Amino acid sequence: MRSLGAAPPIQRVMVRGLVKTFGSTVALRGVNATIEAARLTRIEGANGSGKSTLLGIVGTVIRPTSGAVTYEPFGDDREMARASIGWLSHESLAYPDLTGRQNIELAARMHGLPTQDAWQEAEERFELGKFALRPLRTCSRGQRQRLALARALVHHPSLILLDEPTTGLDAASVSRLLLLIQAEVDRGAAVVVVSHEPDLFGASDAARLVLDRGRIVPQA
Ligand SMILES: Nc1ncnc2c1ncn2[C@@H]1O[C@H](COP(=O)(O)OP(=O)(O)OP(=O)(O)O)[C@@H](O)[C@H]1O
């Protein structure tokens, strides 16, 4: 089985009193939550309830207005945490003129990993076909999503944050994604998924964070 990355794995993420405002819009109004390793956590809620903002703050790409996120064992060291985070969002930071393979190799290089090995593993694991050898801008949405996932996991992150990961995927690719998420949870990763599809994970024992207008709704 693949191991977690070289850094010590993130064991737990503690979110305390998070507030985020964008001008006069209050996106998060004092969110407390705990995200555990070896577990799937789902973030649910209506459009505009703050899901992506919460994911972005946990992913260290958005700074909170107030409140704190701590990453055991790194504490509040966002740089250390960042190296252990795999991130998939609407605005995946990929280079459209590079091929999928080049994007994956670039991500591997940024994490100090051998590019050839990283590519081979990604090609096999995500069944990347010839489309991965074309410029990204010529790939379909689903193909780009598969490449973005492969890139997000290239460094075996211990905290995996997926914002609407099924976007553009066909049924076979969704099934593969669900198996992959389970495999990542089994190897000890904390996997957090924002999804609008309530039945996506069936009767799984995932933790649920339900947001309503920037607040967590207590679960029974
Ligand atoms: N960069 C930004 N600038 C201004 N307002 C923002 C910004 N990002 C988010 N918001 C606002 O913050 C609120 C929460 O947005 P967020 O994207 O977190 O919600 P969401 O639950 O992910 O929504 P959706 O389901 O539509 O993706 C919304 O009112 C949104 O308009």
C-alpha cells in the first residue's frame, strides 16, 4: 500500500471560532469543527453557505478574518501544513498550455519528488489515457478533472480537500473516485469533500459538517 508523504502526517485539524468576511458579506460566522485522520468528512449546505470558504481556509489558501486553524502535529504552522495538503477546487491551478503529464510532473518537482515515478503512478492509478499527453486546454472537463485529482494527490498528502470532485465526471469515473477516496481514508488520510450530491457516499460513516449561512448546524 502507498504510504503517506515524507512529512509526519496531519492527525487532526481543529477549527476554532472562524469568521470570514468579504467586504460586507459574512461568509463564516464563528465556525468550530474537528477533522480527523483516517476519516471522511463531508461539508454540506446550500449555495453560498460558506463551504468553499471553509475548505479554502483549512487548505491555507484563504486567510480567516478571525479565528484559528491548528494542524496536529504542526500547530498553526501553515507552511508545514501546506506541504501535507492535497487540494482540488474549481480553480485548479494548472497550466493550460502544458500537457496533463507535464502538469503532474511539475507538481511532483515542486514537492521534491522524482517526476518519472510520479507520472507512472498517476498514469496507472487514474488510468490516464492519451489525453494526458495533449495540452490541458484541449482536454474535456472530465479529463481535466481526472488530471487535477492525479495532480492533487501526487505527493501522497495526509489532508485531502476536494471541492465538488465529481464535477464533469462520468459514472465510471465517479465510481473510481469513490474507491480512491476510500483507499485514501484506509491509508490514514483525512479526506474532506464538499459535494452537492447527498447520496454520493451512500450509508458511509462519514463525519458531516452542515453549514447554514456561515454557521455549523448541530447534528443529532
Ligand atoms: N472572494 C470573494 N469575494 C466576495 N464574496 C465572496 C468571495 N468568496 C465567497 N464570497 C461570498 O461568501 C459567501 C460564501 O461563499 P462560498 O463560496 O464559501 O459558499 P459555498 O457554500 O461554497 O457556495 P456554493 O455551493 O455555491 O459553491 C457567499 O455569499 C459568497 O458570495
